[in-house]
Amino acid sequence: MDFKLKKRARQDVKVEVISLEEKYPQNVMLYHYPPTEDIHIDEFEELALERLKLLRIFEMANSKSLRVLSDDWKEYVNAELTREGLRGYLRMCTHSSSNNTKLETDLQMRRRDYLSHFILRLAYCRSDELMRWLLTREMELFKYKFSALSVAEIKQFLEKNSFHIHPLTEAQKDEVKDGLYESTAGHSVAKIELLEFYKVPFTEVLDLVRGRRCYLKGGFAYVSTHDLVSIVGTRHADEIERGLQATKTFISEVEADERISRMLKSLHSSYTGKDYTVSRDASVPIESLDQLSKTSMPLCMRMCHEHIRHEHHIKHGGRMQYGLFLKGIGVTLEDSLRFWRAEFTKKIDVDKYTRAYEYNIMHNYGKKGSMVNYSPYSCMKIIKDMAGPGDCHGCPYRSFDAPTLKTKLAGYGLSQGAIDEVLFFVTRGHFQLACSKYFTITHNTTAEPTITHPNGYFEESQIVMGSRQKHTPGPAKQQNKNNRSAIVGGANRSMINGNDDDELWRIAETQERVYQSQKGIEDAFDDDLDLTEIAD
């Protein structure tokens, strides 16, 4: 692919429908040949991030121990695809190609699918670990798309991709029908009579053999049409592996352009969720932060808040992490300056605070220096940022050892059983799932949000808490319709100011008293940052 770097107004790519049908005849393709069309650098980046967001959904489903293509797996994946705005991929995975071949939007989606796959090859060819990750996720996507194909489409797919296998004749099928009845689980005899079967060497379907999901005779396996994904999947995996190895040989040429190089190298760790740079919702008064830290902040931010409130100081890493979080939830610059000044001047004089710290706060809001409006840190950035001695930032699920984390969670009122549920994910390295479990437990809800950002945690918390508010008399349907906007948009500010959700508030207060009785606060103070350290 060639990439045009000249900046221009964004234009939708318009390709003749007939041409698209010829290039991308089905939703499922083996990505044989690299695309040759020119695309703009902006679309290049957009397609890469879109596919990364897609593949991360499969990764999260795997982290939840959901079996690929099971009903629970499909339910979770479909819900996440919808929530993330990936409806084009949802259609590809759940609709037969024959139902939408003539729709240009679906043909354009096939194009996006094809191009984005090759873009990710450029980003993931640089290490064995990255290649394994991409291959695993791409195979999950392939299996899901293949499962939506009709029998006729599967035959078309086999023909177009030169799979020289053919269904059994009625006479051949009759010879092994008893074995097919016994080995084809989940289907009635009548259904098996209607299914088509293929005879292939058993070595090509070892996963079916291991799962006892096919009939074996004389070194051959008899496979139903929809189980052919085992055969075509093997070739698909081989194609991707060979493609990644080939990409490694010319990646240096692609990375000659600095912008492309920088984007490709950082892609795997890129945040692909909602933009929380500026709160578009309610303005959060700093007087409510003590309450909100107990009810609506994730563990990483609650600890930062408690640290600053007890120590009246926090090191640079903590100020960046917590300060940007506050900006993202809706604390104004004026309130932020007031909050930090009130805390810091309990231990240092106003002049020193102004010289050393105020510039940094205004800088984060894009009012000083380079005037960049900085984004709040995502979970991925926080997890990667390991705190040093005396620091309070970073992800506690990663940085704390098990005994320390147990003590902290117990201090916040979690039962031993609840702590064990959180630690189940921590010990397996699934820190974001641990945070999601903490959310579920502390909010006493069955909802299991996918936590990828502290500000997303806060937003979900406000929604859950708002659903428990005592509604004023009126049509129930109208109240439910406006629920999200009232909570997040600030139409009803009582919750964020702490005047209701009394039950959750009392629980949080009790947890706080237990915590205070178990652990004293150290009287350490480290005036660590001078203005010169934060200058542009």
C-alpha cells in the first residue's frame, strides 16, 4: 500500500460496487494478496485502531474464560461490538453474505476488513509475542465470520480458495451412516440425514479428533460442513504466519516515514476507548470528591485522593494521574486550582505552591506552555507506569503484592470471598478484570462493565448509582428514557453532590471507618518537584 502524507480534507472512499464485489466476494477471506490501492494516512490510522478495538473484544472474552463460539461468548462479543460502535463487524460476523451482497455499505465494510488486517500485520510482525497475539485474535474473528456462512457460501468459499475437497455421495454417506449417527453430537438422526459430510485426512482436523467431534475410520475423518472451519482455519493460520514473516523483511522500508513508524510501534499499547480529554457532562464540585472517592472512583484514583487528603502532598506522577482524572470527570480548572492549593498550602506557603505547582495544573488543562489539552490516563497507561518508593500512582492490582492488596480491600469493607474473587484475576495478570470485579462487588450489582479507563469506571458508577435514585412521580417510561442523561449530563445534580443514594453512601462510610481503624497514615512529606522539572 502507498500512503499519501499530504494533508487534505477527509473524503469518503468511493469505489464502484461492481469492483468491490469482485475484490471482496464474501465476508470471509483468506487475505491472500496485499492490497494495492492508495489510502490516506488518516484512514490508515483509523482502520488500524478500529481493528485493534475489535480484536481486543475477543481478547477480553478469552480473559473471561468464555469458549469461542459458545452462546455466552457470542452474547458478550455482540454486546461489546454494539457498545463500541463496531456494527459493521457485527454484521459480518452474524449475517450471511448472500443477504447483503448488493449493499454498498457492507461491501465497503469488507474493504475495511481486508485493508485493516494488512495494516495490523505491519504493526505486529516485530516480535514473536506480538505475532502470536495477532494470530490468536485473527483466528477467533475468522471462526466467528465463518460460522455465519450458509452451506452454499461455504461451498463457494472452498471453490474460490482451491480447497479440493468434495462432499460424500449418498452411497458413500450410507456406508458410514452408523458412525456418523454416533459421533455427531447435538444433531438428530433426521438432521444428520440432511447434513453434508466431507472425508479428509484426520491430521487436518486434530482439534475435532481431540474433542471427539468427528467420525474416524481408516485414517480419515468425516466432517460436517460447518466443522470445515477446522480445515480452512489451519490454512488461514498458515497464511497469516507466512504473511507476518514476509512483512518483517520489508518493515524497515515502511518505517522510513517517521509518522507511520511511530504509530505502528505504539499501536499495541494504544488506547481505543472513549475520549475523556474534556468532560462533556456535569461539572463536578470539589466539595463532593470525598464522597465520590468512596462511591465512584476506581481503586487507583481513590488511593490518590486519600493520599493527598491525608498527606497534603502527592508526587508528580500521582498529580498527573489524579489531576487529569479530575479534569476528565468534570472538575473545572478554577476548582482544580482551588483543590490543590487548599491541600498543598497546609504544609507549604502559598508562594512556594504557586511557583512550583500551579503552572503544571494549568498546563494539564491546556492553558499554559504548548497549550495541549492532555487526556486522562487510560488503564493501559496506568498499568505500565510502575510507581516508585513514596509514590501512590499506578495500578494497585499490579503493583501491590497479595497481602498488601488483601489488607487494602479488607479495609474498604470487602469480605474474604469478595477479595478472593478480585485476586482470582490479579494472580492471572488480568488487572482490568480485577477492577471490573471490584466495581461489581462495591456497587452490589450484577452488571459487569468492561473497565478500560478510570473515567469510564466513574461514568459507569454514576449510571448504576443513578438507577437507584428515588424517582419523582411521573410516567415510568419517560423516567427510564432520560435516566442516562440525568445522571451523566447533569440534569439532576443531587447524586453527584451527595444528597441521595444514602445506602451506598452509608456503606462507604462504614468501610472508611474500618479502614482508618486498621491502618494509620504515615507522616511523610517529599517536596519532589520544582517548576523546572515541568517546563516545556
